[in-house]
Amino acid sequence: MGAVVAAATLAAIPLAVPAQAQQAKVLRVALTTGIDHLNPFTAVLAASTQIGRFTFEFLTVPDAAKAEASPALAESWTPSADKLTWTFKIRSGVKWSDGQPVTAKDAAYTFNRMLTDENARTANGNYVANFETVTAPDDTTLVIKTKTVQVNMNLLDVPIVPQHIWEPVKDLKAAETDDVKIAGVSDGPFQVTEYKPNEYVKFKANKDYWRGAPKVDELQLLQFKDTEAAVNALKQGEVDVINRLNPNQFAALQGQQGITTNAAPGRRYDELTLNFGVTDNANNPIGDGNPVLKDFNVRKAIAQAVDTKTIVDKVLKGLGQAGGGVVPAIYAAYHWDPSDAERIKFDLAAANTTLEQAGYKKGADGVRTTPAGAKLELRLTGHANRSYDQGVAQYVTGWLKDIGITVKQDLVSDDELSDRTSTGKYDLAIGGYGTNPDPDYVLSLHTCAARPSPEAKGGSTDTFFCDAAYDDLYKKQLTETDDAKRADYVKQAQARLYSQIPTIVLDYQNTLEAYRSDKFAGFTTQPQPKGAILEQTGYWGVYGATPAGTANAADSGSGNTVLWIVLGAVVVVVLVGGGVLLGRRGKSAEDRE
Amino acid sequence: MTTAETPRQIAWARRRASLARTWREFAAQRTALAGLVLLGATVLVALLLPLISDESGLNVTKATGQPLSPPTGEFWLGTDNFGRSVLLMTVWGTRISLLVGFSAALLSVVIGTLIGITAAHFGGWVSATLLRFTDFFLVLPSLILAIALSAVLPKGVGTIIVAIGLTAWPSTARLVRAQTLTIESRPYIERAHALGGGHLHVIGRHVLPGVMPLVLANTTLVVGNAVIADATLSFLGVGDPNSVTWGLVLESALNNGAISRGAWWNVLPPGIAIVLVVLFFTLVGRGLETVFNPRLKK
Amino acid sequence: MTAPEQAAVLADPGEHRGGTGTARFVLRKLLEAVISVLLVIVLFFFLFRMLPGDPVAAMTRDRVTSPQQIAELREKMGVDKPVLVQFGTYFWNLLHGDLGESRLLNNGRPVADMIGERLWPTILLVGSATLLAVVLGLWLGIRAAWRRDSLFDRTQTGIALTLWSVPQFWLGLMLLVVTGGLFPSRGMHSPDAAPDVLSQTLDVLHHLVLPCVTLLAVFYAQYMLIMRSSLLGEMNADYLTTARAKGLRDDLLRRRHAVPNALLPTTTLVFMQFGQVVAGAVTVEAVFSWPGLGQLTYDALHGPDLPVLQGVFTVLASAVVLMNLLAELLYRVLDPRVRTS
């Protein structure tokens, strides 16, 4: 009761806080991941990289329509005939927020600093690893020479920083490099004005931005411990845009007054990888996978027992597409779906038959044993903190139980998961990859060469697949110049992967976001027309945020909130009442004389 | 008919009488008695559960309900994210939650009793060292130690039990030490020593029986704490994902957006179950302490 | 957590009675505290070395690193050296305020810096909650004991027992839901608060309400039960009966004799329970996104970012040891029985 009194006293405080007049148009974005640095050289975490994108201009940026390279600081760029020398023509008239002009010298300085200072390579070092020299012959020309041909030269994801600010900074690891005085001098659509670590970052719009001033005056990134808290804040009107929603949260926000949801087809595939006796690139077996998965029949039975449609319907609540090949459905030209003849259909009875015929007999407890007598028990790992993985794990466990395989769930931290999957220490693992418009990267993941070296280095695979037929198809698509023929090879490669069952592609999830449509009329998505607001490589979402005309955001106290309050009150009454009752019902002996 | 009773019979009769007295004192405290009855009922339900309820309802692929459906005639407490009955999960959660609670408490009480008796009985530098050791752990926040342990050990029920059990013993040790000192100062212990009773004899025949009642009361209280600790570890994401516990039901509700959806029926039942069971344990424990602890007697 | 009645036994004032001089006493306590802090450091160092896996591999994952860089890192971190040498290095660095570097949460940032910026929010939360819980708990405890068996006593004892059985994070979530937007749900500052000192202070207080209430709800209950039972014990003491027989008024008795005596074991317990409050702050901060050490622990657990966890736990545990030392010294100063003996 005393606690209630104290709360009531303090509850009076909000009335005393002067409600600031909301004249300025502010865009509040919820952040559910951490920020490590504002310093663009050392900012590694996704949210920090995004801050760099909001505040600094790049040579080129992926455009909003198709995420292809488009002019930014560089008006144009041309490779030499041998593709080893690239010349960028730098836009003139762009200014840093302190009034100094942005020139090719700043760009050259940024890259040269990265070439000479190890700390400057922390975030984006991979882009310059292959650079020979970077020079700025004049204020509008930047010339980069590379040692060998580098494919990503038209999209160097490196923020260009002002030379006059960063040159005096000797130690890029020093704490003051995260200071607004240093990291706040920028030329992007927004400028950092205040940074309270672990709480928020405030930006003001760059009125002199070369593409034109943003339509909002201020941008705030507010940190939340998880999306659940962020959803709550969106409902209360404390934030305007949130992302990384799970299907339930998305469904909860659908149809709410003043809130619009945005589901964009995902660039990611989710999979269940099966440890079929994985090897390193010298073909030595690694890890501790259950040898029973080497048997194709067991893998086939598992594939027959996993219903991708149910996973889409129940775990994703329909917000995604059932899986087929490793190229997601949004890349229609390269996406492959098994034909009816090729498809391994969900059929628990057939899965049981497959195992029965392969000699795995069911014991009295319903668990099958190998001919040698070992019980079929598989470990299933995945991300502990992802509700998707938790859901899939539940379903897979349930289905496999029906075909006589015991599953032991062992969901772990992201770090430990990648430790286990990269060393083959798993039986079944829930994983997935984000993909690019070009299928080369996602296909390369499953080639023999993608396996790690015997020193456990350099691996990029998670399936550890190594198959001559697949590698052959992969090489063919790499050198094929005819688009249609290449697409055909890409599809054949996916079909080959599917038929060998090193992995089961479960689905392609949608990217789920929501925003206050009573405050904002719209955002520029990437790609277009149906793309994401925040999950982009670029500033288009926040830069293109258009405030709703006159709409005065009314707090949409929904029926749900009221229900919660009533229920909460009931709980409090029950707890307190129970306490009172307890007190009344009897006296404990210690109270008696 | 024999007239003379053997010493054994006398001892038994005395024991029976003392037990009856204890029971009367305990039963006189009505809240403690109520706690005991309700606790007994809970444990009974947990034990008999496989006979009266079908576990397959916990399997998501067998779930029959719509996801996050509010309470209906079929599902009295609604369903969870996968269409499973929350009532069923809460009731089944009792089993592992109680198992964790009891096992962790047992582990911690065994450690605490061993250390407490040793520290009091042997004296000298052994005692001093053990006492310092106990005080050291008594001061450290046990939850933080438990978090650290469950973060570095592989996930599972065993880890949770060990993490809680290994960190909750110091208060038991202190309590047992104090009680042992009291008992050993009594004249009959000196007599036992004089009659040539070894350490084992004195501890086994005199100290342990004297300490046991207080240890029992203490265990009851520790179980309640262990149930809360288990739920807290699950909430922090270091719990065991393979078994249905109240903490896990809560964590999965929070992870799956149950609060955003206003699915109070996912969050209230496991929480209230924890509060009630812990309260039962606390009431029984307090009742026992009142009976057994001389300091609390008037 | 410890049950209140047990706790009363633990804070046995008899154990503090001894004939040693004050200087020796202080020295001994100081030495004990130093040993305790050393033990804390050793404990967490070896606990976090139990984890399988190569720390260097974990650090360089998802980054382009040459074998040479990896070798340098191994050298710098000393992972190939014997454990005792590693501990020596760790300890030496620790003496210089270096707790190592974060691996996942905040790539390469010194853990000491991360802890430093989180320290004040936690001190504010734990401090205010402890203070309020003590005031509230003692006040209710005294009133309940003085009017034992009254409706007030029974109601308050019942509520305290119930609150004491509630998991703290759940209570926080419920409060968050029940208050439905009356208080901010996250953090400690609102970006829109005016920059003047008064507005900033009020803003922080506004954010503090829910986490503070959640934290104090459980602990006030404990303090109340302890105060109540120790006061009941005092009131049965012979000297009070004598005093009463002499005709001293009841409220005078309460204020002059019983309360001060009962206050001593309770105060010691408040300090002894300080560690549990700190642990409680971990979950409460996680629920309310309070930017303190608890939130840092929560985030670090999901990596897990072991150097951060190790650093935070070492700092928290050492703080608790020091608070306890303070309590024991205070006790010495305050307790007349100890002083005269």
C-alpha cells in the first residue's frame, strides 16, 4: 500500500513537466539494437552504420527504386579498360555543416586514412583491402587504383568524412571521436545534435542538403530494450516508426487507428540445415554431427516431416512465403520452386515408411533405433532470442516426435550459434541468409570452396554442401552472359541443392514495420514499390518521411489499453485483497502471547 | 504381556509425542495450515498430472486452438501463440517449476547444512575459514552468481538447478551453524564426548536431529525463492528451452508479442501461479519457523 | 533472498560482541573486505574462463582479418599463455582500471568506460529504492509491531508476504501495463524535455517512478517484516517490562527504548540485503530499459559478451562487499552494547 502511495505522489510530477510545444516536425524512430560508436570509422553495429548513412554522404548510394548504385557525392564514375583504375567525378557545391566545402580531397583523405590507420579500417576495412592508391588530382576528381579487379567499386559503402575535422584526430579509438563536435560535422540529410548513450540520438535536418532539405525538422532515434517495448511506445505515440516486428506484434498493430503497417517481401531465406557429416575444404570430417544424418533416407524422412506451409501459417502468421530454392521469391527471375514431381511433400506417414524401410525400427517408447541399436536423437540449435527460431524449434520437435525421432532443443546465443554451425557441432540448425539481387553470392555459399580450411578459417557456408554437379552448375552461371540461360543454370543449381537435402529452405519472411500514419503520410521505401522503410541500405526512408498535413496526433487509447488497465486493477485488488484476507484469517503463533 | 518398555520404545513414544506437539503448534497457525493444505494439493496435482491430463496438448503440432485466442468455453484461459491451451501449460508448468524448486533447495540445503555443521562442530581454523567463506557468499548477490553460472554452463534444467542450488546455501549455513553451536553447548553433548563418542556419533546422533527441524523450515522458504529465481533466469533468457516452466511460458509470451496483442491470458496465469506457490511455501515455512525456532518463540 | 525471520537470526548482534579494540576491529574488517574483493575477482575470472570457445575467433568473426592480425590479437589477449599468467595480466590491468574490452555489444570499447557511463543511473535507482523501502518498511514495521494483531498489522503483514512472493520482473511488467502510459515506459530521459535543470530533474524523476516502485515494493516488504519481528522481540525484553512497571508511558517507551534497539539489527540487515537489491535492479532495469548496469547485464547476456558480464559482475559484487564493510563499521559506532563491551 505504501508503494501505491509513493507512486501516487510521484504521479503528480508529469503535470509539472512543461509540455513542450510541438511546433517542430519531429520524426521519432525506435531502435531495438545497440549503438557502439558515432565515429564512422569504428561504428560496426547495424544501428551505428545506419546513423552514418543518415549523416554522411557516400560516393554512391543504392537507389530507392532497385537498390542499384546511383550518384551521390560522385556525379559519375568510370572504370579504366582494365577495370583497375576508377575515376569519380565529385559534385561541387556540397557543404559540411560547419560551412566548409566538400571536395574530392575529403574523399581521398577518408580512404587514405583507412589505408594507413588500422583503427580506421575497423568498420569498412574490407572495401579498401584491395586498394593500391587513392588520389584527388583536383577538387572534383577522385582516382582509385586497385591491385586486382574489385567488383563492388561502384558501391563503396564508406561514409566520406571532413578532412579538416578528422586530420587532427590522432587516435580514432579515443572516446572523444564519438563527440558531437567531431562526429557531428557532416554533409548528409541529418546532423547529430545530441547523443545520450543507451538512450537516444537526436539529429536536426540539414537545410542545405544537396538533394534538398528533409521534410521533417528533427530526427530522433530512441533506444528500446526490445520490440515489445517499442510497440508499446508506438501505440502511445512515443515513437513514429518501428521495425523488426514479429508477426504477432504486426498483427496487433494492423487496423489500429492512426497506425499503418508495412510488410515488405524479404530478401532473406530461413532454413533448417542438416549435418550430413560435414567436412572442411580438405575433405576432413569436422564437428560432432549425429552420423545417422549421413543416411539420405533419414534426411528425406525429416524433409517429409517438416511442413513449410504450417511454418508460414503458424510461425509467420502468413507473413511470408513457403520456401523452395535458396533464392527468395522477390527475385523472380532467379527464384526456383520445385515442380510437383520434384517436391518432397509433407507426409508424416510417408516419412515413417521411409524410416521403416531404411531399417529404423520403432521401439516401445515410440522412438526409432538405428540397426546398430542407437536411439534416433538429434540436437536442434538456433538463435535463443529469436521468437521465429523458438517457434520453428517447437514445430520441428513435434513433427519429428511423430516419426520416432527425439529432438533436443538447444537454442543458444548468436555468437555460440555461429561458433557451432561454423565448426559442424550440430545435428539440426535453424539459420538463414540475407541475399542480394544478384544470385551469385547466395549460390556461392554452397560450393565446395565455401567450406572452411582445416584451420577452421575462411568458411562462408552453413550447409557445408560439396557436390560436383552443383559446383559445375555454379561455374556455368558465373560465366554465362546470356541472362535467360544464366537464370536457367541458377535454377538448376537450386534444384540440385534441394534434391540432396543438406538443408531445408523453410520460408522467405516479410520485413515487418509500422508507423504512425496520423503523423506521417508516407516514407520512401527501398526497393519500390513494395519495400522497407527502415531496413534499407540508405537514407531514403527517413529522408523521404512526409509529415501528415495538419493531423494532430491524438493518443489512440485503444480498447486494449483500457482492458489492460481494468485487468491490472483486478490483479492489484486480488493481490492486496488476498494479503488482507491472509492477515485476517488467522494470527500466527508468534503473534500470540 | 510385558510391562517393561525397552529404551527404544520409550524413545519412539517420546518422539511421537513431540511430533504431535509440533503438529498441534503448527496447526494452531491457521494461515500456515492453509498454506500447507494448498501446497499439498498443488504437489498432488503436479504428481498425478500424467494420469488426469494429456501431455500431447503441449506439442505445437497437435495444438487445436487459434493462436492467442482469448478465454473460451474450450480454453478456459485462452491459447498461446501456437494455439495451445494456457491453462494446460500453466498446470503442466507446475511440474518442472516445482522440480527445479525442490531440487535446487535440496542441493542448497545439503551444502548449507554440511558447511554449517562443520563450521560449528570442529572449531579452530576450519571453522573460521568456513565462516569467512560463508559470509563472503552471503554478501554476494546470489541471483547475479546464478546468472553468471547459467550463462557459462550449457542450457538445461540441470544447469538451472545447479545455478540456484550452488548460490542459495549461505543463509542455511549460517542458520545451521548458529543452531549447532546452541546444541553443542548443552551438557549432554559433553557427556557424549566424555563417553567416547566420535565426531560422527555426536553429529549424527545429536547435532543432526537437533538441527533438522530448523533445516526443514529453511528448506521450505528456499524452495519458494528457487521458484522465483527459476522464473527470473528464464526471463533473462538463460533458462531451459526444452521444458515447460512458468518462467518459460512467460518468456515466450513476452517474446511473441503477447503484451502488444493485449493477450493478458498469456501473462497473468503463470505469474499468478508463481505468486501463489511461493506464498504457500512462505506461509508453511514461517509456520514451521515459529514452531521450531527458539528465538521466535515467546 | 532470505526470509525475514531467518534474516533476523543472521544479523545476530551477539556475534559482534567482542573485546577487541576499535582500531584492531577496523583493521580486521578492512582486511576481510580486501580479501573478499580479491575473492570476487578470482571467482569471476575463473567462472568466465570455464566457457568453451576461442575468444579470438569470437572477436574476429564477421570481420576480414589476416592470420597475422589474429596472431597479434592472440598475443595481445594472451590466450595461449597459462591461465595463471592470464590472471596475472588481468589483475594487473584491473589495478589500473582496465577491465578489458567489450567483444560483441560495443566492439572493442573498454568495459570500464561502459560501466562508468552506466554507474550513475544504477546508483540513482538502487539508492532511491533502498532509501524509500527503508523508510516505508521501518515505519510500517514499527506501527504493525506496536499495534500487533490489529487490523492494520494483519493487513500489512499479509500484503508484505504477498509482495514478497512476486517475481520482480513480472511485477514491473504488470505495473507498466496497468499504468498504461501515465509514466514513460523506457529510459531515463525524454529527448523533448527542456534543457533547464528543473525540467531535466523532473523528467528523470518521472522516468524513475515505475522502476523505483517495482524495486521497492519487494524490499520494503522484507524490511517491514524484519522490523516488525525484531521490535516484537524487544518489546518482550525484561527491561521494557520493568520500565512499564515503573509507569513510563507507552509511546515514550517505544520511542526511547524499543525502537532504537530494534533498529540496529534491522539496519544491519538493510546493508546485508543491499546485494539482493542490486540483483533486483538487473531485472527491473531490463523491464524498463533503464540505462544502468542491469540493462547492460541483460544486453550482455544475449551475446553473451563475456568481458562485459565479467566486468559488471565484478564491480557489482565488489560494491556490495564495500557496502557491507560500511555497515559493519557503522554498527560498531552505533551499537551501545558493542561499544561498551
